[in-house]
Amino acid sequence: MADKYWANAGSASDGDNDWSGANWADAIGDIGTGGAAKPGAGDDVHFTTDDSNCTLSEATAAINSLVVTSDYGGTLDFNDWAVNVTGGGDMTFDGSGTVDCGASTITCAGNFDNKHQGTWTRGTSTLVMTGTGKTLNNGGTYHNLTLSGSITLANAIRVDVYGVWTISGPCTQQVTSLFLGSALNISASIDVQAFKVLEVRAGTLTLSGGGTLTGDGELRVRDATVAAFSGAETWDIATSTIHRSNTLGAGVYQSSTVLCEGDNTGNTLTFGGACTFTGNVTFDADVAAYAVNVNNQNLTFQGNLTLSESVGTLTWTKGAGTITHSGTSDTTFTSAIADVMEDWVLDKGNDTAKLTLASDVYTDSFTGTQGRFDLDGHTLYSDGNVDCETTGGFQFHNGADNDMDGGCFDLDGGTLTLTGLGGETPDELIIDNLDFNLADGVTGSADWCVVTDSEVTYGTGGKIDATSANNTDGGGNTGWDFGGAVHELAGEDATHAHAADTPAITQVHVLAGEDAAHAQAAETPILTQLHKMIAAACAHAHAADSPVLSSDAETGTPLLWRLPPRPAAIDLPARAAVCRLPPRPAVVVLPAEDR
């Protein structure tokens, strides 16, 4: 290993500006003389006070280091030849002149710093950094950049890569911004630190071979393509901004925040494969009109989903795929548009996580399998089937407090299927304070459902068949055909299981309260009905000792009949068979002495 100083102007040098000529000095004090041979393997090369230009005429030997000091004002022309600084030393460029890279491949095993070089002409060259724990300090631009070692991008305000950037070794980005003009290939990892930006422009971003995109910074994809990536790769950067016209390939995008936005009228986001987003996603026409082309792909959202028109018009072009709301946390859907979206699927993975509508939604169809769906006073308009067949618990709600009006399903076609998970320990489908509007010919069915305060409006030939005995009428419902279903009646009609305005008067009912052994609690409305007798001593719907039944003096209403003395208790099974009353008798007016 030896030092070599450029001394082209030395009295003993060839003076032909040729790297390979005898234009070198072996010591800094010999620069004026020169005449030494070209650098060899392991040598440290210096460009200092001799401002003569230097041009490569062959590939360099595997030198140890290359340093251009601020004293050098000439031009170093790599002339398309390979520059091999592979001994582990650094490459440092601080000259006031020019470094012309041409089409050369520059390999550096140490640190690389061209931050203070007067002029850096990238050409179509490739910089390859192979060292471990090394740093790239940059103030210029590159055509191709390959990081196969463990590299940190540091200290510069901006790094530009106009060709292909390949990361096949761990990389940490500390620069404020990095712009790529062609392609970014990641087969290792890049960590974009907080408040730093990695931007891919007009190229292709490819994750492959277990590559990882991570960090607390931001990735911006602008007029570019994200190639499809598999489960072996990780997209886990904190913020992703999809700007202008782009194509997103299949993959799992794990950014906490994803913003898809336009810049100029005519910008379009196109999905090129099935995509899953684990964080919150916003599609926003925040500058001008913006279009989203789903392109028949399946999209899954595990966080909040927002469709916004901050400035321009947002257009959603649906395809033949599905939109699935999943994830185990509560999420919200908000939309400023009335475009019809794909088939919706709600499958939260548990029966407590909830999707809440913050606006109306228009879909081809809706399928609910697990979780809670809170319409919060809004309407889901469906052009096709609404199918809710729970696999582990599903609930409909209309508002967090179940007291809001206007929440409903509006079906223009297809069928409505409402099915809970039956069995010895049924996981019933809960339908609470929710309305259904069925167009002409739209029909539905319900099984293993608990329905409360819900209304069905039918078109010609429409109905919901809820006559299965597995259903529970929780009361306050209108338009439901419960037939032989279980009921929990309340109100004025609690004095008798026959009520003129209650369609299913022969149903089994649930008895509750401390007087469960006898249906006779005047202060508990539902206890004076015919009930599903679940208490051991629920022997007879006898209420002779109930003030409501034994006398009508307070109301002036004649009693309908007297019940015979209470019989001995009859033990019923846990879930009794349906108890049906005989047809409603005519009203019998008792003599005055019996009143």
C-alpha cells in the first residue's frame, strides 16, 4: 500500500493527462517532479495542487481510497471506465473543478462523500457501495445507485437518483428528501427516519426478496408504479402519499396513514392488484378533480376509509371486485360522493369491533359475517343482495345510543338474508333500531335473529320471512312477519298475549322478574303476557292476584275472563316448546256482582 499524488505537470511526467501514464508522485513533496507509475492495488490516491486534467484510459486497479481535495481545480474524467475503490478506504470529492462520471461503474467499499465537489456530472454511471456501517454524504445527483452494504444516507438536504436505485443491504435514510426518477428496487431494508421523505417519481418501486420499507418518515409515490409484492416483503413506513397518477400493485400496505390525492385535472389512481391497507386511508380531490379506478380488484381496509372532495370532484370507478372492512378495531367510513362502490363485505374478525357510517354509502351488495355495523343515522343503498350470515357474532345498530332516526338499508334489487349462528349456544344476529326499505319484488329471510325497534317497508311483492322459531321479536318492530318466532312483548298489551295490533299473538314469550313462577307482576309489563317459561316454577299464566286482572274498578274496563285457580307447578325444559293460545274468545262482560 502506497500513496499516489497526481503530478501530470511534473517535470518528469508524461504530461498527457493519462491516469495510466507516468504522471504520479509517490509523495506530496514530489508533485513538481512527478514521473512515478500509476496507482496499483491497495494504493491511496490523492488529487491536490496539480490542477491538470486527468482521464482514465483503462479500469483502475483495486485501489484503497480516492481523495480529491479543495486544492484541485481540474477535471477528473472517468471516461466510462470502472473505478475500483475496494480496499475499504473512502472516496471523498471536495474539488473546485469537475468530476465526470460518464457511464462508469464506481465501486466504493468505504464512505462516499461528494457533498462539496464543485461539479459532479453523473452521466449514466452507477455508484455501488459495498461497505458495512458506511455513510453516503451527498450534495449532488446520481444516475444509478446500488447499496449492497449497510449504508446510511446522511447530512444532505436532497439526494436525486435519476436511474435505478437498488437496495440489497440495510439502508437508513437521514437525508431530508430523496428523489428517484426511474426505479427503486428494494431486496433488503430501508429505514426512512422521522421527518424525512423518500419520493419515487415516474418510475417503478419494487419490493422483492424479503425487502422492507420501514421507518417513521414518509414515502411519496408520484406518477409512478408500485410493483406487486408478496407476504415475504414488508411495506411498513409510517406515512404513504400516493400523489398524482399512479398504479398500485397487489400487496399489504401497512402505513398508519395513506393519502391518495391528485395535483392536476385528469390524475388517476389505478389498482393493479388486490390491496390490503392496515391503517387509515383517504382518497381526496384536494387540488383538482381526481379519479380512482379500482380496475376489478379486491380492496381490504382495516382502518378508517375516507372519500373526500376538499377542492375538486372525486370519481370512484368500481369494478367486479369487493371492498372488505376487516381488522379488530373500531373504524369509520366517510364519503362525500354518491358513486356506487363494489360489493361490500364486513368481516371484523371478532364480534365486538365496529364499523360506523359517517355518511351514506352506495354499493352493489352488502355481506356481513362478523362484527358490529353502526349506521349512525345513515343509509346503505344496495343495488343487489344484502346477506348477513354471521360466523361469530354480527350486530346491526343505528347510532351509539340506539336512539337515532333515518338509518336504514335500501335494497333496489337482490335478496335480503339475515342469519345468525345457530346451535346449542346460538350467536344471534342483533338488529337494533334499523330500518329496511325493499323495492318491488325484493324479498328476504331471517333466522336466529333478535330484532328490536326496526321497520320494514315493502314494495310490491316484497317481504321478510322471519317466521322461524329461532328468531326473537324484541318489540317495537313494524312490517316484520315473525309467524312462530319468540317474542318479548311490552306495553299496554302486556295484560294478555292477544293484542289486536300484534301480528304474532300465539308466540312463545320470555318471562323475567322475581315473579317468574307466575305471570303476575303488574309493575313489570312483559310479565303479564304469555311467555316462554324459562323459570322452574313457571306453571301457569295465572294472574288472579294481580291488581290489573282481578279488578277493573280503577280503569272502568270490564275484564275479559277469570282464570281458574292456580294449578300445581309444572317443570318445563330450559327452552320450552311453543305455547299457543286458542283462538281469541269473544269479550265476556261479567255481571256487576262479579266485577
